Amino acid sequence: MNSVTAALIRDTFREALARRVFWGLFALSTLMILFILFLLRIDIVEGAVSTVGIFGTSLSRRIWNPERLVNHAHAAVAAFLYTFGMLLALFASATLVPSMLEPGRIELLLSKPLSRPQLILGRYVGNLLVIAANITWLFAGVWVILGWKTHVWHTGFLYAILTTIAAYAVLLAVIVLVAVVWESAALATMIPVALVIMSPILAQRDTMEKLLSSDLSRLIWNVFYYVLPKIYEIGWITRRFTFGQPIQDWMPLWSSAAFGAATLMAGIWIFARRDF
Amino acid sequence: MSSDIAIRTRGLTKVFRSRFGRREVRAVDGISLDVPRGTTFGLLGPNGAGKTTFVKLLLSAVHPSSGSAAIFGRDSRNRNARRPVGYLPENHRFPTYLNGAGMLDFYAALSGMPARDRAGRVAELLDLVDLGRWAGVRLRKYSKGMLQRLGLAQALMHRPALLILDEPTDGVDPVGRALIREILADLERRGVTIFLNSHLLGEVELFCRQVAIIHHGRLALTGSVKDLTTGKGYCVTAMKVPPAIHDRLRGESTHDTVSSFRFNTREEVNQAIDALRSAGAEIESVAPSTSTLEEVFLRTVQAGSRE
């Protein structure tokens, strides 16, 4: 990485810090970690979990196998963090790309001897790293505490870090494209959130095949399904990782990555040709 | 960077079209201009004449519809052409989360300045623009004039050979203006080419050696300030001029006791001086008649509007 790209990434971090984006996410992540550290009680007696409690109240009197308990805890935490963490990250960071394009700021950046793709990619990578740092802190923190409490160290949970960052990277590409075309922070937030909301609906393909009456509507549904990012199904892949189960279908991941790459390239292409 | 021409444009044109191409505005219309290396050049024009679009075309913030622009002989679309350029935009919006020193460091890094050179240069330039004490203060606390001075320091960080300044004294108090003029004069002595886009005609006249006037996106006039403001003929001022001779020589009274006369030739001047002296008038001054840059500007713009 050259010094210009490093400067762009550093600047994105500074803006995220100043806008409380980083600290806001960090504080929420830390709260979650502290919650698991202090309020979730897990007693292990002779290799089995005898008590699981929250706020001092026992949740279950069942004797749990610690590994099973940790698997379920990991899956629940991963599902929660994947969906709500993703939405939180989108709300928090969607302004970072449009802010760079503000009149009076972009002209000065463009007057510097750097290419436009380098400029927008520097911002993209900086933004991604801000969120990746928080996601890593959150997932790794939860993993360490659950491991410390149960003495079970399943590495599958850590793959959730990669899948969550990958899903965010795809949505960030959408933010870049929307920001470059419309320069609107509101739209740059709304459209990726809409994609997250649409994702579980589009995933009901088998049901819709039966419900939709015409071939054309089924075709349209399938086009949307295959083209748009499959955030919901990446969530399921994350869950299978946490349970240590094999992944049977990687299509949601690679097709979403392809969508993200194409969207990012479109954003860069438009940015390179726009007048400011 | 071997070219003796700092900026060269040939038929540079920018047409802005509405989204569906129904309306178009020719913001810059076929401008061909040469700015020699080492000069101080003022770009003038009424509001909406196309000055800022012209500057943005030079810096590739706006893409030309046709024509070309080169900086020190390099096509301005090549990013390396912008390496020797320092730029202060009009209506800039510097990131307010940065402090003065951080802002200079960031933009210098983008200009390709190595980290080892930046720290010393930051302190040097903050002192130069009299903001040394504000180095660690966030920009949101800076006044407009302070931001303008900091913006100038930002443009100077990487020791550019060409400085493009868009309204550099906008919002700056008289003391700050004098400081900016002093800095620019020093840069001129060091051979830096200064391209000034300003609507303050007095400032341009005071500082620039050459000017260009743009009107309706076209180049209406270009030349040296000296040539453009030197009028044809001479001006004689005299005191205690008797009314009869005042009227005969078609004088203008600038004061109760002072009259001024304009003549086209040296011969007419000598004849008039003889007549005035013999009538008992006292000659105050004899000088080639001049126009202010403002008069030249207004004449050019009004002529352009009539066409």
C-alpha cells in the first residue's frame, strides 16, 4: 500500500472517530461483550454445564453439554450480531462516502496527483476497515469470554467475522455507487438497508415458485434473487460455520461477492467520469 | 516540467447538459490561452462567466467537452500534470475534524510529499501564515479568514511551481490580505507561477502582471496589465487656469482650482502647456493617460454584452 492510499485510509478513520461512528459502534460492541462477561452466568460442574443464568436468574435447570451450549450460544450471538450489527454499521457509516463528495471538498481532493479510482478505493477500504475493526472486536471478544467461561474454543465462530465483513463489503459497494450517482447520505443508507430487508423475502424462492401464477413473474423473481446480494443466506452460512457444519452451497457468498465487485466497479467508473 | 508555458489551453470547451440532454450551457467556449512560467496571471470575469469551470478544467475536476489543457506541457488529464500544482478552491470545505497541522499533513501526503519532509514543513508554513499557535486546534474553531490562510498554506506545502488560487482573499481582513499579498510577492520573486481567479479588480491590478477577461465563457481580452491600463494620449493637470482657456482646451475641473486636460499627441500637449503658461496657469503634472483595470474590465464586459 502506498503512502497516498494510507493517508486516505487514515483520514477515513479520523472522520469516523470524529463523527463518533467508530466510538459509537465500539461502545455498543463493548457493552455486548460486558453483558456476556458479567451478566451471563455459566456454571460447569464435572465437565457439564449445570446452570445457565442471566441477571442472576436461572434460564434452565437442564444439564447441558458445554460444547452444545457454546454452539448454540455462538449461533445465537452470530445471528444477532450479523443482522443488527450489520444494520448498525450501515446506519453509522453510510455518510462516510458521501461526505467526501461534498462541494468544496472534492475539488481539492481531485486537484491532487492521484487517480480517481485510487481516491474512491482509499475511502472504500478505510470505511471497510473501520467496520471490520469493530466487528472483529465484537466477535473475538464474545468468543474469548464464552471460551473462558466454558473452556470450549470453537474456531468456527470466528468465521462469522469474515462472513459479516464480506456481507458488509458488498453493501458498502452499494453505498459507494449510490453516493457517487446521487451524493445523498439518506439514499446511501436507505438502499442498502432495503437490500437487507428484501433479502429474506427474495430467499423464499421455493414458496414463491408455487404462489406466483405466471412464468414472467417467476422469472422476474428469480432474476432479482440471483442478481441481488443474498445477505440472508450468508447469515445461514455464518450459522453453519458456528455449528461446525459443512457448507453445501457457496453460491450465496460468491454471487453476492460478484454483485459487490460489479457494483463497486460501476461506482468507480461513474466517479471517474463525473464532473465536480 | 521543461515547458516555459505553465498553462496552455487550446479551444477548451465545456458544455453542461441537463440529465436528458434537453438544455445545454456552454460554460467555457473555445478558450485558447497561454500563461508563461513565472508570471502572475489574473483571471477576471463577471459572475457566471466560466472562471471557476475553467480552473476546474485545468485540474480535471471537470472533463472538457472538446479542446485541451496542459500544465507545464503535460496533458492536464494526466494525474502527474497536477503534481507541481498547489490549489486553493473557492468555497472550500476543509474537514473540520482535522486540526491545522493535521490538515496540512493530510493534503501534503496526497500531493506525494514524503512523511519525513512533512512535519518540518507544516510548522514552517503555519508560522508563515501566522497560525503557529493554532496548529493543534480543530478547524471548526477557525474563522473564515484563518481558514483562507490555512488553505493557502495547504496549497504551498509541496513547494508547487504553479499556484492556482480561487478568490484567495475572500473573507480575509486587511491585515490578512496584506500578509497573503506579501507571501505571493515572495513566491513570485522565487519564480512560482501564480494564477489568480478573483473578482477583486484592485487586487488583481496591484498584483498581477498579466490578465485575461472571460465573458460568457469566451476569452474577451488578454494582455499585460501595463498595456491594458495604459491609455492612448496624455493627461495634463494645472492650477489657476483662466475660464476662457479652460473652455478652449476642453478641460475638466477636478477641484475648484485644479483642471485636467486630455490630449492625443505630444504636440498637442506642448501647445497646451505653452498656452496655459502664458495665461498664468501653473502646471501640476503631465503624464500618459491611464485607465484602471476596472475601467478596462467594464468596457470589455459591456462590449461583450452588446454583441
